[in-house]
Amino acid sequence: MAEVIAGVTIPDSKMAQDATDLVRDVADELIYHHSRRVFLFASLRGQEQQLNYDPELVYIGAMFHDLGLTDKYRTTDQRFEIDAANVARDFLREYDVTGEAGDKVWNAIALHTTPEIPLHMDPEVALVTRGVELDVLGIGYDAINDEQRAEVVSAHPRPDFKNRILAAFTDGLKDRPETTFGNVKADVLEHFLPGFERGDFVEVIRKNAWSE
């Protein structure tokens, strides 16, 4: 029987169960509980906005969105969001989920830290960002009610989450600080990585190879 939390049914197909198992295997409790909350909050925002979306695609997007921070899947030469999006795409291919459906999940993960743009894309893309924004930034906090929030957090606790997720971001990005240029994660490294100097878009223009 499928699990229901705050009125949201957790997908229980073989693919969804395997996705959950994969996350449990490679990520710590912080990332696991965060990812599940992202799905639940995304679903609640989808209900609130009366969107038509594929819950299973949102689930994969939510569960995989931070796998680029894990030891198994993080690289040192590209954004962590792309690491995670690529893992999701490869995983979905094993279940013959390709084409537009696969692209939705890839976009949802790759763009989840890019403000505003995902919200104008497919509902699955928008909702993963809605879930992340609610859990990490508190954006949309009042769009769901106190009882719903309490039930989600009871099922997937967030002890000292603010500090712990910032530490996870720092650890996952410290070996590739240049990949934070132009995105919100530069703020994290500026606070927590000694010696980090954020890139300056204006100086990149002024100092590039063009002579004029």
C-alpha cells in the first residue's frame, strides 16, 4: 500500500522504489529527508495551484536533485546540478523513460537553483524548484497550512537543517568553486570557504581577450 503524507501519495512503482533505494545508498540522512520533503512540498504546491503534472517525474527530480553533492556522483569540473541531472537521465533510461519525460526531469534538476526561469517551464520543472525553494529558502511557506507542514516534518525531520545544508553545499562545492560563477552557490562559498573570491561578471567583460 502506498505511503501517504500530508495527503500526498508517495509514488510506489518499481522505478520510484529503486530511486528511493539509490538515494538511501549514496546520500546521508540530511539529503534523503530534504529530498523527500522537496517532493512533498512540490506536490502540495502543485495541488494548491491546481497543476496537471506527473507525480513520478516530480519524485525522481526531487529525490535526485542533490546527488551531485554526494561522494559517489560529484565531479570537479561542472555544476553539481548537472551532475545530479545526468545521474537522473541515466537512471530513467534504465526504465525506458526518455524523450520529453526525461528532459523534464533533467531540466528540473539542472535548473533548481536558477531563480524564476524554472517557474515558466513544464509543471514538473517548476514544482521541483517550488519544493526546493520552500524547504531551503522558505519561499511559499504560507502557501501550505501549518498542519501540512507539521506532518511533512514529522515524517522527514529537519534538525538544524539550515546549518547542515549549508555545510553540505560547502563540502560539495569546495573542490570546484569556479562552477559557482553566476549562480547562488557563490554566496555559500563566500561565507564558508576561506580564500574564495567570487567571480565578477563585469571584470570578465573588461579583461577578456577582445582588444577594444
